[in-house]
Amino acid sequence: MSKDRQERLQHWAPYAVTPVLMLAVLQAMGLSAWVTLTVAGLTMGMMLFLVASGLTLIFGLMEVLNFAHAAFVTVGAYVTVSVLRPLGGWTADPSLTLNLVALLVALIAAAAASGALGYVFERVIIRQVYGAPLRQILITIGALTVDYAQHQVTMNGREVELTPIEYRLLAYLAQNAGRIVTQDLLLEHVWGAEYVGESHLLQVNINRLRRKLEPDAVHPRYIQTKTGVGYLLNAQPAAAV
């Protein structure tokens, strides 16, 4: 086997594990049960993904709440099923009261287990990041997008080539979109404390940014000057005159 073919095989092999396992299980349980469980698994997975993604966006704690809340939901479901199993006599009884009692007991147990897990998670992990700045990986303002993960800037879907200094300048303005950032603060953050007071250096780079980003650099909609104070990245450029 050639080296190129071997490398391609190694690359694609992990993707084949799930289909192979699914086909192996199909032989053991039959088509009807296999389809039912596969659809149920996909549905559950999608639900967990949507819940986790929503909570991640709301709280802004990337790579933490995503997996944690999926675990909480899964643990709660597992505990519910585990409690209902020995109460099969109650759930099979024609009495609605016994059915509801069994369900209530299972729900209380699930809530207790998920609550305990959540408490431990809160004490061990979440409290460690209280007060820390939230990590943003993407900021979109009008037609402008700043991708911090890729260090990439796009305008109207087209990548804008920026120098490292221009990127750091724009990225800092984007993190403070809608707020005035003083000249000295920009100089210190982008160049260093020794450059504080070098307003001409800052102005030159701001003008370069405008020529690359603004439809009309003479009448900027995105990067606006606040005379005597600093600069502001307009959070609503479409409304700017």
C-alpha cells in the first residue's frame, strides 16, 4: 500500500467507526428496533445540542456549559428510568394515582441527582471563572466580522488583509464596540505603554484601517473619531450619517 493511500486511510478510518458499529448492531436487534432506537438517539442528540448551544450563547462560557448541561440532562433521564424500573408495578397499574405517584418519585429523584451534580459543578468549575472576562470568538457589526479564533476580518463576506498592528487595533475596538476608547488606551494596548502620547502614530493606522474597511473613508461609518478623546467603533454603522 502506498504511503499516500495509507495516510488517507488513517484520516478517514475514525469516521467509519460509527457506521460500522451501527451496522453490527443492526444484525443483532432487527430492522424495526434499530430504526426506532437510531431515530430516538438522533433526536436526543439534537435536543442536547440545541440546549447546550443555547445555554452556551446565553452565558458565554464556551467549552464549559456546552458539555455540562448535556450531562445534567442525561443524568436526569438516566435516574428517572432507573427509579421507574423497580416501580413497574405502579406504572402498570390501571390506577392513575399510582402512575402519577411513580412519576413524581422518579422526577424528584432526577431533580435531586441533577441538582447535586449541578452544585458540585458550580463549586468546582464555574466559581473558578467568576469575574473572568468572557471569551468571544466572533464579533459581527453590520457587514464587518472579526473572527478572533482565525485572526480573520471580513467585510461583506470578503476577507480584508490587515497588518498585525491593524488587526490588534480593530480587534480591540471591536471588543469595545459602541464605547469610546481613548487614544492613550489604544496606544498602550496595541503598541505598549512607552507609546502613550504618540497620537500621530495612532491616527496613521486608523486612516489605513478606514481605507480598507469603510465604503467612504472620508465619511466613516464604522470607525468614528471623537475629537480630543479617542475613537469609537460604531455598533450600528447602518444608522450612521
